[in-house]
Amino acid sequence: MGVVFKEITSDLLLRFSAVEGQRVDDQVDYTLESLVKFFDTDRSSLMEIHADTGLMMVSHSWARPGIEAVARGTRFDGAFPWCQARLLEGKTLRFERLLDELPIDDLTERRCATTLSILSQVAVPLKVGRSWVCALLTETARSYRSWTDEDIQRLRIVGQILANAIHRRNLETELRKSLAEVRRLEQRLEAENRYLREALESDVGFDGFERIAGKSCALRKALELAASVAPTSMAVLLLGETGTGKELLARAIHARSTRSERPIITVNCAALPSALVESELFGHEKGAFTGASSAKVGRFELADGGTLFLDEVGELAPEVQAKLLRVLESGEFERVGATRTRKVDVRILAATNRDLERRMAEGRFRDDLYYRLSSFPILLPPLRERREDIPLLVWDLIQRRQNKFGRRIERIPEGSMRALMRYEWPGNVRELSNVIERALILNSGPELQLDAAFQGRSERTQAGESLEAVERAHFLRVLERCHWRITGVGQAAEILRMKPSTLRHRLKKLGIERPVIRFSA
């Protein structure tokens, strides 16, 4: 017997010294089978001790044919509370007739012993260093037997091999988790830095409400609503025409919120190709699709603990709308190509220049998503409805832009300011910003002079021409100059400083169609 046991332990030491942590479980099952055969018992089980709870749970069990193995995950405190208490005290349990030796009033253990047909049993607790790691037991179910001190010593030797392997496996598992978390944080930090750099390079920045110039009643009303909702975690829907400053207001809301220490991540839903929207929002795993050479953190993960701003949310495809709704309701999502569910805590700010109620009626926007997003809508007024803010806006734009072009503007001619005030501003503040920037480029003196093209547009508007007529004529001139090409470098969308999708929508609204060239027979 001694020679056989030495062969068994030598074999086990060799097996566990070379096995990877992820394959320890297979070797544990082999060891339990070997124990049953060596001791001529019917079943052996290993119970791991969970360090965080102190509970013992069956992790492995092997039994002879005809004998039921103990189910993995069985809590030992539920089946054998009296035995668990003594094992955790470091005491070895030795039962030659289990039912006769258990406490007479311990009905739970008696019932479990009867169910599992346990007649004789021995169990040894095992530790690595100062921590209890597991307990190993073997038992009979067909006949009674006694246990010698040598039996217990041999069981302890095998158990110590298992305890060291389990401990090493647990350390490797924790290390892999830690490394995965480090990689995840590195990816997140890298992505956050990229978005922060983009924000710093953009004209929007990180300022709060102080950055928004204007004192009109219409603007003040919008700002008061924004200031009221900012400290909460409520979703906000910003409504308004293109160029009214929806992103600027979103950043101001974030700056006033309890999430301001975390970033605000922006997603332009209209600018993302439809095939990549899901990957951008939720991220993807390596190999999830062609070209996915590495895992990518999505915008929702980047915004965890902070704010996600969905610009032009009305452009999202219906299938993405469904997944967005799920995240809004539960905070849960999966990366593309992944099965693991992730959970985030993100506040949603959304913006659109679309009539979402009309899109709902057309079946292009989900009702439930609309009601979730529009719990607190804020309408930003177009510039033509707050003309009294134009002088403040003009000087604010000059102060922020002139250093970029090496200019020092000290005054604005009265005629130039009148032209700015009477213009209808179909592109709102964004268009005003472009006009001022162009004037700064073209002027080198202390006086701001507007370029002739803008002066002409302003005068036609003053003469009584409707805003739509002026806009329509301007679009037609640009389109004819570009031979009706909308996208591409130097084409209509870029000249008009509009997104192609926005320009096409506006052309459709104005009834502008490319002329059909007919050839005579």
C-alpha cells in the first residue's frame, strides 16, 4: 500500500506541477477518482472555501457507478452546518457510522446523510499559508469502514496537493482578471483622452452657461430650464434648428451636473455609417467582424459615470433604437460579437432638429424611445427670434476668434451691425460664426467689415424677399456652381458648411430638384 500511495502522490505532483491554472479542474476530477479507488470508498468530494463569504461549497465530486455524486455548487453549510463549523476550526472529521455519531438533534445533517446514502466518512480541512482553502472528504455508501491515522495522513497529503493547486489557480484567475481590468482601463483612458483632445480642439470646449451669450427672454427661458434639470440624472431632449447651439447647451448641462468630474462623450448619430453605429455606441470584440483586429471600447463604456450626448438622435436606424432603449431602461448592453452583458451608469442628453413626433407617425422613430428621451424637452430658439442677442454674440465671437487670425477689432460700423441684425440667419449661430470668421480673415484693420456677398444677401432680405426665397436662390447658385454635386471636397455641403444629410433634407423641403436634361430625338 505504501509503495502504491507513493506512486499516486508522485503522479499527482507531476500532473499538478505542469498543469495550467485553467485545466486544474480536470486534474482534480482525476485525483478524486484515484482516491476512491485507493481507499476503496464510493465517493470523494472537494469543497472550496470562498474567502469573501467563508462558505464552503462543493466544487468537484466523483462517485462510482450507481452512486450519485454530490452536485457542484452544493453549499456545505446548508447540508452539513455542524460539520462545516468544525472544518473551519481546522478539525478533522472521522465517522465510522455517520448517523450514529452526528448530534441527535441535528435533523438537517441526518436527512442529507440519508439522502446521499453516507455510511462512513472522513474529511480534512486544508490551508495554504494562513488561509483555509478547501476541504477534502471521501466516504462509503455501501458498507461501513473504519479510518486509521495513516488513512487520514494520506488523505491530508493528497489534499495539500489539491489545496496548493486550487490556490495557484485562484491566484492566476485573479491575475487574469486584474490584467483584463488594466487593459480595459487603458483602452478607456486612451479613448477618453482622444475624445477630450477633440473637444479641446473644437470650438465647443467645456464651459458652462457663462459661455452662452445672449439676454433675450427666449434664450433665458431655455437656460433656466437647463439649469433646473442639470443637477439631476434625468434624460434631456434638446430641440431646435441646426446651428442653434444644442451641443454647447448639452456641455453646459453636464458641467453643472454631479457627473462633471467624468467626461461628456459626444456621438453624432448622423455622421456614423449605419454599419458602424452599433460598434461605436456599444463597442466590439476582436474578430467580431471583418476589420475588427482588436477589441474596442464603445461610447457607452467611455461615458460610464458621466454623460453621453447623442446629437441628431433622430437619424438612428430602428434596430439601433431598440438597443438604445434597452440601455436607457436597464443600463445593460453587449459589445458586438460578445455574449457577456455589461452594465453602465450613464446620463443621456439627446438633440435633434427633426420633428420626432412626425417621424413616429411615419414609423421611423420608436414611440417608447421618444417618451424615454423627451421626459424633459428644451427648445432652443432660432437666432431670428432673438435678434437682440446678435450684438452680444458678434462681440463674443470676435473676442474668441480674433487672436487665431492675429486681428484686433475695436469697432463695428453701424451699417455692418444693421446688416447682421436684419438678416434672417437660416443657419443660426453657426452661420453667424462663419460670417464673423470670414470677416476676420478678410480684414486686417481695427474695423470689422463684412464681405460683399453677405451684404448682398442681407439687402435682399431687407427689400422684402422671403427667407425661403433667399435661401432657395443661394442654394441654387451653389449647386449650379458645383454641378449639383453635394458630397466631396469643395462641393455644395462643404461650401454651405452643412452636413450632406441636412442639406438634402433642406433641398427637399424647399422643393429643389436637379433639372432633368432631355435630349431631342
